[in-house]
Amino acid sequence: MADGIYSIDWIAHHAERSPDSIACVDAYSDRTFSYAGFDDRISRLANALRDQLGITEGARVLVLSRNDTDVFELQFACHRALALFVPLNWRLSAAELEAIARDAAPSIIFYGSEFRGVAEQVAHAACIDKSIEMRSGGAGEYEASLARSSSKRREVPHDRNDIWALLYTSGTTGKPKGAQVTFGMALCNAVFLGHQFRIFEDSRNLVTLPTFHTGGLNVFANPVFFAGGTNLIVRDFEPPLVIELLNGRQGDVTHMMGVPTTHSMLIETPGFDRIGKTLREVCVAGAPCPPSTIESYAEIGLALRQFWGMTEVGPLGLVMPRRSPEGKKTSSGRPNIFGKFIIADSDGREIPDGQIGELLVKGPIVTSGYWQRPEADAVAFNGEGWFRTGDAACRDDDGYFFIVDRWKDMFISGGENVYPAEIENALSEIDEIVECAVVGVPDSKWGEVGLAFIVRRPPSTIDTLRLQRHCEQRLARYKIPKEFVFVEELPRNASGKVLKTKLKENQQSLHQETFR
């Protein structure tokens, strides 16, 4: 139904209903926009896309920028211009960005001033003949385009399966793919998060994760716009600044999303003990969260709620309740009401509770596919339409799901399945370890064994014997890594994910302290 609920323009709705309510605040440039003002700028930008820049229906609009209110203006302007919003990961190399641009075949690129050189390279490589520089409200092409454009708002039709954005995956195992985010996905996510995390008109969300990532866009920023609340946007994650904002420097903050690393950084920053005054909801995802991090939040009266999600699903698929039942603290929670979730074997058949298999999802929260990648769709979706998440998981008798590890990261040692995440969680209990990663490597006797890479917290001199003894108290013998490698840091991609393939490739060249 093209003229139905998916056509509703969230910003326009609140501009008419509560025009003076604050839509967003840019902490970097100190700009504040009411819903009426935000709506006006979005209309001008949408009209500029069509009338000045010749952007047609279905055209891709690249955005290369740090967090900025302009990024959200572009997102909603694409909605009104029937174009596809394509935010780029500015942490990627120029060559990686060029590959994404060639894949998306965009009509224009918007970029922040500091990315001018890279944007020019990308535009040249992908034959993009239109580009606009953004200066965080400063005089320039972007503001000039808005100033000379009409503020008349146009109504546009959208169906549930129409694409709003292309979010390119990080590509840890190969070429990045553009996950198609539909209007149906966006609406389901906004409704579900609003219910689960008490998002209302008085909600004030602190956007700290990058807005090229689904976490920065969709947890909780877009649901807050949907509800008519306020988004306070920081340009980059800087712990002292985030602590100041959480302590009310620019008004009360009620919601915040982070990843385990950002939360651990906040915990170690002066002022953390005072952030619980106004926060209603604080959550964590993106990687297994150490129990110590959850406990640190509990000590200041906050429930750090875990959830599971991915760009292609929602992004929020499983959520822990506000109060974690006993024995469920390592769970990712229960399913999103808009999806069906099963645990399946390698043939896609559902298996009984308590057994480990692959998590499969179906429903309107799932992507419609990857941009122009039918071969990737064929792998991601099975014959019955279930999306294969690639996560090994199990479900208990109470319906709680537990993410065990990435399905591809599992290895078999002596006939037993070993999930590296379980070993990493055990090692992360040691305060002298900053971070760790475990991979399976070939072994003549057992087929495969674990190889653990350890980053010690200075000035720690923890050795392999202590690590092995710690593991013996928590893990079955076959799960204990055969070797421990001490490194200065773990290799990561531009999204911050550990590159385990890189660890395997470089294992022979690294200095090792070995336990056998």
C-alpha cells in the first residue's frame, strides 16, 4: 500500500504537532533545531536534491561525514526525494571507499570538510560528477543549496519493501555488501525500541556511535525522532565530553547506546559515578560484554541491558528485559515481536531447545537483500526464506536466546565443537587482560586447537602458566588454548571488529610464549 503507513514522514508529523519541540542538538557546532526548523531544512534539502542537483527516484546519495545533524537531514531528505541514503564509513581507506562507491553507483557525494581529498578521489574513481561540501553549519555549498531552495514540503509514497538506505557491511571476510534497509524495517525498529526502551516525546538520546553504522542511526536516534524526542549528537566519541553530557552539560540525557569498548572507557573516566541521575535506558551490543562492565553500571544504579542485532536484522533482534532473571545474565534476551527466530542445524532444520545451532530469522525486520548481489542473497537466505545470521546460538526452556559465537569461528578439536567466544569470556575475567581473541588452528593430533592472542594491561607480566590455570578452573580441557600469544594490539577493520583471519595469517610471524 504505497500511500499507507510507510509514507508517513516522522519529522513532518512532529513539525505540525509540536513545532517548537527540539529535534536535535549538534554538540560540536552548538546548533539546535526545533522540529519546525529541522523540517524546513529537510524540505529545502530534498528540493535541492531534485531541482538543483538532478537527483532522480532511486538514485544513491553518498555521505562521508563524522556525526553531524547534517547527516540526519540528508537521511530524511532522501526519504522525501525518493533517493537512497548511503552513509560511508570514514575510517575506511580511500581504496575501500572507492570500491563501495563503484558498487553503489551514486549520483552525488556529500562530504565533511576534512574529507575533501578522499571525497575527490572517490568521486573520480566512481565517476561521480556532483559533490557538496558540508561545514557543520558554516558558510559553504551545503548551506547555500538550502538557502536558495524552496521550503515547500512534498508528500511522497513509500511501500514497506521500498529501500530507504544502503548500509555497507564491514567486510571482515570479503567484499563489503550493501544491506538494503527498507521502510518496513525502520518502522518496526522504531515501534519495537520505543516500547522496549520507554522512548517518548521527553526522551533525550545521546548519539555517540558513528552514524555510518546502524547503531548510530537506529539505536536510538531514529526511534527517538519517530517519537518526537531529542537527539544530542556528538561528533566523535570522546569519553570526557560524553561524561560531561551525561552529567547534564547540555540538558538531561535519558538514553544511550554503546559497545563494550566505549562503556569500559566511560567507566574509567572521572565523573562516571554520577551519570545515573537522568539516564532511563543504557544498552550495549556489538560484541560480548564482560560481566565486570555490567556490574560497574549496576553499582551506580543502572541496568546495562544487552541485546543482539545486526545491520541486516532490525537492527535490534533480541533484547534483555529491564531486570535480568537469575541465570540469564549472559543471554541476549528474547525476540523482537516483528520477527520469527529459530535455532537450526546446517540443513536449516529447527533443533530442540538447549542445542547449539545457527540463528535464523524471518519477518519484516529482515533486510530485503544486498544491493545488486543476488549471489550473496542466495547464501544469506535459505530456500524457505529464513535469513542466516551466521551466529551460533541456543535457546533455553524459557525462550531466552544465548549467542555462543560466530558460526564460522567455531572449530572442532578432537571431535568436540569449540566456540572461541566462550574462551574469550573466561579470559576476559582477568583484570590484567585488556582484550583477547581466540582462533582455531590446525593440529596433527586433535585436528584443530585454540590459539589465544592476549593484550596485557601495562605493567602486567601475566604469563601463559597463569592463563592456563585460570582456564582450567572454568573450561573443559579440550577448550583450553594450546598456545598463548602476547601482542600489543589486535588487528581490526575500520568498524573496530577484530580480524581473526588476519590473526591466523600472521600467527607464525608473531613472538609467542607457548603452553603445551
